[in-house]
Amino acid sequence: MDFGYVAFRLFFFLFAVSFLLPHAAAVAPHEAANFVVKENNYLLQGEEYEQPVVPISNAGKKFWVVPVISGGNVVTFFPVQFEVLVVSTSAPVNREVFKTADLLRELSIEKESISKNPSVEWVFTPTYALRFSNLSNVLANERFQLTTVASTVDSQEAYSVVEKLNVLLEGLSVSAQKTSQLVSAASKAESDFFSEPDTSMFGALKESFDSVGNEIGLLNSTALDYRRDLERLKQIVSVSGLDPSTKTYLVSLADVPVEFNSIGNYKVYSLEVSESINSVYARVSQRTDPLLEEFASRLERQKAFDEIYGQNADVKEKTGNRFSTASELVLFVLAQENRSKWNSSSLVERVEDNWRQAMLLYNGEKYSLAVSFSKKAFVDSLNVYNGGFFKPPVQSEDYSGLIFQVIIALVVLLVLLVAYNNRDKLLSFSKQNDDSGEY
């Protein structure tokens, strides 16, 4: 057996396992969204969310960023760590991550809007890089036509103008080639940003876009100079002593190539796109602070929710594990069937007032005050609960009615006994009465 080969395979296996395990343990995007939306209480009623597509990197650490949406607008972001279900609470980190996440979303929306506008085109594409490259080649070949025009007219003025035009052509060709390279670089930077966004790309991407716009501006400016001098050459041809057909041919030969006519359109597209990009960056920069402030408020909301409704070891201990949350105890004390039975009934109204205030403040997004009032309600509820229910004293029964009935019964019984014992006399008396009646 080749032990060297076995050792190599073992090393490769261990390396593969060590590489794959961290990736296998990574948080999935839907898990990050569920953690924010379902496992916590960050969102307000009526708010929606978007599931992240790609993680955002910052200083080598990745985050799934979940946008919270209300009325189509981003309310805030929730940055969930890529390795574990934990929300980042670092303000400096979140600032960079929020800016990048907002730029990703806004730039996508802006590009979609531009794609629906027939008068504007997104110039940062491989197609446009090829167009500018072809324009560079066409312009480089144009000087041969100009040389033909100068030699045919054969005047010092014509040679002088053509020489100047050739210098401009060379500059245009170089500028067009440079524009092609810058467009390619911007296209790649954009692609990298959308596929593997990193906070370090935020400023670099705009610089890449701006460099294209600036170069197209220079190209267009030089093109205007070229057209102006070209008109001078055509005028020289028109006043020369050449026959009309030759003049017509030379003017046509000197005219700019078809590709040249598109430079003006490229300039318009570039200006429109640059304005859109500047608007996106301005919006992102202006609302980073509000997004961070709202995120901080949502962290307070979750903290308040945990304090009021979350599992609480202190509550369990003080109630003998009968209740596990502060809200359970408060609601038990305030239950309609219980509230009138407590020994400490005088505290129940105060519990209700503090609890009502806590709920109003919580719904009004004043979370720290809500916690303060809920704690007061809990303390009073605990005192009420420990005081127990009120037990009414045992009342002695009223037997007067029964005694009266017994006396009546005894009287009746006595009468009956007397009547029974004197029955003979009663019968005799009755007979005498009957006899006297016959007479």
C-alpha cells in the first residue's frame, strides 16, 4: 500500500471538511428573514419585508440585510449575521451596511425605470463598450479620407485644416477607446457590486460611473470641435476650382462616419444616467441616519416586548412557576372574575392604570416609558397576588323561623292531646246538644 497516497487523500478529505463545514452552517436568506419577521417582534402592523438575495460584506464579515417596507418605501434594514442568527447592533458597521443595502435596492429600481424610458439607455454595458471600441477604429481610419481630400484640393489652406482635423481625429480615437475601457470597467464594477456587494464598493462604483460620463463629455466636446473645423474644410472644397462632381465627392468623402453621429446621443444618455445615479446616491446618503434611528427604535421595541411579554425567570421564581411572563400575572390579577376577590383590592385599580399606560406607550413607540409603567404594574400585581383572595367569614344561620314553626306544631299537638284526653266529655256534651235540639 502506498502510504504517501493514503496520507494525501486523508489530508485532502480533512481540508475539504474544514472548508465546507463553515459554509454548511451559514444562515440561509429565508432563515434570516424569518428570524426578523416571525421569531421577533421588530415589525409594526401593516409592514412588509423583502427577502435578501445576496449577503453584503463589510471588512470581511457578511450580513443578510432584510429591508422592512411600508407603502413601497424602506422603513429600515435589519442586518443579520451570515454565520449565526444574530442582528448586528454596531452603529459604525450598520451605517456602512445600510448605505450599501440601500444603494443596491435604489440602483435596481432606477435601472428598471430607465429600461422603460425609450429616450434613455443605460450606457454601462458590454454592448456600449463594443460600440465605443468600434467608433475608435472608424475614427482612426478616417484620416485616410481627409488626406485624399487635401491632396485633391491641393492647397496650403486645405493641408492646414486637414492636419488639424487629423490631430482631433487621433484624440477622438484615443478618447473613444478609453471610453470603451471605462465602460467595460464600470460594467464589471456594477456586476461585481450586484453579485457580491461589499461596503468598500459604495464610493468606488460611483467613481467608475462618473469616469465614463466625464470621458463621454470630453469625447463629445472634441467631436464638436471636429465638426466645426470640418465645415471649414468643406467650404474650402466648395470654393476650389474643381468641377462640381469632384466637389460633391470630396464633401461626401470628408463627411463624418455614421458612428460619429451617435456621440451626441451618447452624451445625452450619459447626462441622464449620471443625473439618475447622483439622485440615487443623494437619497441614500440623506436617509442613512433616519434608517439607523428607526433601527435603534426597533431594537428598543424588541427589548420592551421581551420585558413585558417574554419569558422571565424572576416572574417564575416569585410566583412559584405559575406564571412565566409579567403580562400573564398582570392579566390574571385584572381578570374580571378575579379582580373583586383580592385582599389587596385597593391596588387593583393602580395595576390597571399602569398597565393601560404601558400599552398606550408601547403602541405609541415610546418603548422605554412603556417598560417603566409595565414594571410598576408588575410589582403591584405581585403584591396583589401574594396577598391572595379575600375569604368572607362564616355567617351563623337564623333559626328563628324554624323555632316558630316548632312552637306552632307543639301548640297544635297539645290541643290535639287535650282533645283526645277529654273525648268522652266532648262526645257527651255533643250528645246533650243534639237531645236539646229535638225539643
